[in-house]
Amino acid sequence: MLTRPEIPSNGPLNGWVRLLGLVGVPGAISIYLVWWLTQWLGLRIDRIIQLLEQIARELKVTGL
């Protein structure tokens, strides 16, 4: 039976190095920027939803 040779583990960074090797430096930068943008927008969207819920409660809007 064919078996893969044991590859020594380089610790917890091994997975990140494999990801970097898979997507490259531009891909890693893009992944980071998408993550940062979603975090930044997520906070704004959460606040907007809270404000809309407060307005709906004040106007006594009923849901479906």
C-alpha cells in the first residue's frame, strides 16, 4: 500500500504557511482586506438594525 512520508510539523504556523502557499501573498492580502471590511461593516450594520428596531417599537409596527 502506498503511504505518504511523514512531514514534520512546524507548530501552529504550519497551517498558515500552507494557506499562504496556496493563495500566495496577494491572495493573503485580499483575504485579510475582506475580513477587515466585513468586521468594519458588520459593526455599522448591527447599529443600523438596532436603530430600525427601536423606530419600529416606537411606531408599534407589527411583524408578519
